[in-house]
Amino acid sequence: MADYKEWDIYYDKITEKCLSFYEIKNDDKNIWEMAIELMNIPGFPMHCPQHHYLVSAVLLVACRQRQGESPANLKSDLALAEERARNVLPGFCGWYGACGAAVGIGIFLSIITDTNPCSDESWSWVNNATGQALLKMAEIGGPRCCKRNTYIALEVARDLTEEYLGIVLEKQEKTECKYTEHNQECIKDKCPFYKA
């Protein structure tokens, strides 16, 4: 079993890079490109719980840019997202039945809508978004793949961000996974992102 504590450094690296994305206001970098740049950080594991934070982090960057929020507010949002994502344990997908990348959408939406357990309409949004992502992931089946589920989470979040928040994020025409050779459990052509 992996020593997940060794990987804690990647939470900091995700935050650092997300703040740099924000500071340069690079609106032509879409959420998939940001996610891939984060997953390409040297040493970033193929499968790790930091993906749970990564999903919420890139969505917060993209949406807060469009809202014109200050870097200080984004930094606060990212700290809260990391805190919540750290509660989504490694292997959550197989041992608890809820992939952390899908929960990452819920974390993002709950922060951006200021949702809490007593909220009304936005409580529904947060749970619906997580549920839609889980259903889409379940259609493809296992075994786990943090890259595949990150891409699925971003697709679902992109559509629901427009529906719920009126924030239009760029659509990705086609996402092709470049991590196949690093994944011993890759399902290859059963995956919608597989590039032969």
C-alpha cells in the first residue's frame, strides 16, 4: 500500500500552481488543460487522493476568474477545498462507493454557492452534481482510474456550472488520455478517453 503521507506535498503544489493560473489570468487555459498540467507535476502519482482536491481547485480557479474575485478570496477558497478534500480518504471509490473526483465537484459547488447542510436549493445542486458524476463513472465501470474519473468529473461540472451558476466554461472537444502506460489497470478501449 502506498504511503499517502509522502504525497502530502502535492496538495501544496496544486495550490501553488492554481494561484499562478489565477494571477496570470490565463483564460485560454481551460479546466482540462489546468487539470492535466497539475497531473503532470513531476512525481504526481497515477492514483492518489490529491485528485479529489484537484477537481475542486481547477473549477474554483476558472469560476472565480470569471467572477473577478480577488486572489485572496481564491486562496481562502482553495484552503477550504483542500481541508474538505482531505476528508475524502484514499480508495473512497471502492471502499465507500463514492469516487473522490465526483465528491470534488460537490466540494467546489458547496464553496462557490456557500452551501451548508441546512441550505435549500443549492443543497440539491451539490448532491445532484456529485450524483450525476458518480452515475457517469459507474456506467464505464472499474477498476479505478483517477485520470478517467477526473475527466468525467470535469465534463459533468462544466455543464452544471453553466446550468446552476450561469458561468460558461469552455468545452473540451476531445480529451485523450496520455497516462495509459502508467496505469496497470487501464481498461483501454472501454475508456472514452483512451488513445490507442
